[in-house]
Amino acid sequence: MNDYQLQDVVDHQLQDVVGHHTNDNNDSPTLSVIIPLYNCQRFICQCLDSIYAQGMEDCEVIVVDDGSTDNSRDLVAGYAVAHTNLVLINQENSGVAMARNTGIECARGKYITFVDADDLLVGGSLRRLVDIAMSYDADMVKAWHKKVSEDAMAEEYECLDDAAEGYGCYADGAVRVMSGHEAIVKETKLDEGYCWGYIIRSSVIKAYAIRFPEGVMFMEDWAFITQVMVHAQCFVVAPLLYYLYRDNASSCVANMTMGKLLSGCRSIDTVCRLASETNGEVRVRLTENICFNINIILWFVIHYSRIFAERKAIMYTLKSLLKMVDASLVPARLKVFNLVPNLYVMALHAATKRKY
């Protein structure tokens, strides 16, 4: 789907919107909170309560219902009656990437943040993040997150600097300012690729036409946030706990399929192309991330018996991705895979004791 087709879809969806939403730029909010929603009736009210408990008046909350078949949409419609800054957009089921893209197209805020419908925000954290973004004129602000159980409550956590130290913040509690390229080298972690946990200047997203890859169901967050970081001039790390990520057994990773893995390869392709346009430490770090995520896909192929049986569908794609990166930066084990992919996967599958 090209940009014009996407705009047609958005224009059609705006005919089915609950809430007050205008295009008056003079009355634009400081922040747009975008929530993709699909069959999340158990958690969506807690999610919205944690957002409205922030006490921010200069924000809009955009919930994009992706064709829910449970009571999720009705629950949000109830909030829209009570909160005039909540916009509920209904669309046919198109996937989380398309839902977030719809939210981006509709967002009017100077900054954008993404929240998943089953997650929570720590009290007071959102206002502080926005204040930091405005103070430093930042393109991106990163705060810290914590994985919590399904029965967690936002009230159990504090955003204070000293409370955040145990969740990955720097011990000195200092705000750190750098470029997006520096952040790729210093702040990205191999096992993290989330789009939540950030405040992002919306003009950066729109100026570079950055969107979530349509139809991609795996690693799409990583592909998106990496593109934003490449273009961010000012990246700020805030020393506070912001985001509570539920350990949800029904998540994409818990229900992996070959189709999701193949779509994840499209995310890797996006970052491969970005890496080819960079150099130095940035290229090295992006290549490390690319190889790490190729290894994640191989882990699923090796450990999931039903995916192993379909392995031919993805072998050529993975080899093609490895050809796109600097061969000198590819780790030894992936070089072996690149030489004898089927033998490599078969040997590891036979040797592993833990299969699903």
C-alpha cells in the first residue's frame, strides 16, 4: 500500500470516529498517545486509567481499534464520552502495524508516544517526559521500562529517579543528551526493539515518511524505532521509570508461526538498508542488531518443530539478508549458516533438548 492508498484508508476511517478531533493546528496538543487495540477487554481500561491518571490536559489519546471481536471497542467508546480528548478510530482487522500507522496519520501532537493496550504508564512519568522533551528541544526521549505480571497495577511503581535506578537507569540519575547516531551505539540493547518507552517528535516521523512496515507482525517495532533514531538530531535519555510492560502469554512471540518469521525478515531488510547508508560505529552496531535478530529467527526455526518442518521457506531469505551486510562484521556461527544453511539448522535441531 502506497502513501496515497494509506491516506484514502485513513480518510475513510475518520468517517467512523468517536470523540472530538479537528485539524485546527492552532489548537494542537503537545502529545499524541497512540494505542493499537485488538481484543484487549481485560486490560484496556487499566491502560487508559494509567494514562488519564497522568493529569495531562494538553494531550490527545488516539485508540485505533483493529477490528476487535470482544468488548474492547465499547469500553473505549465509554471513555470517549467522558474524555473529549480521546479519539476512537475503527478499522477492519489489518494488523498492529497498520493500526499504529493510522494513529500516526491522525496524530496532531508535537510529540507522539506509543502504548500497547495491555500495558501501563507509571504515575507522573508522562508529564515529566514531555517537560524534558520540551526543555531540550529533543527529537526523541527515552525512559525506562519494567516487565510486570498480568495482575500488576500502575500504582505499585514510582517514576522517581532513585526508584528507576534498578530498572536500567544510570546510577548518577543524570539526563543524557546525544545525537540519534550516538544513541544507536550507546543506548540500543540487542534484546530490545520496542516502539514504546519513547517520546518522539512527530515532525521527524512525518518528514522522513517513517511508518511501520505494513503487514509485518514481528520486529516491526525495531525497524520503526531504528529509522527514527537514524534521523534524530537530539536524543535524550531520561532517568525515570515510565513504562510497565505486561508479560502477556498471548503475545506474538508466544504464538510464533513461519508467516510471522517471514514478515520479520522484512523488518530486518529495512534495517539492512539503513546500515548500508551509515558507517563507523553506527554501521557496526546496526549490523550487530541485524545479526542478533537473524539468530532469533534461527532460534525459532531450530526449536519450534512445526516451523523446522517448513524451514525451506525462510532459508534463502536469511541468506539474502546476510549478503546485505558487511561480511567482516558477521559472527562466525552465522558465517557457517551462510555456507551450509540446511546442515547447520538440522544439526542444531537434532542436538537441542528443548523443542516446542
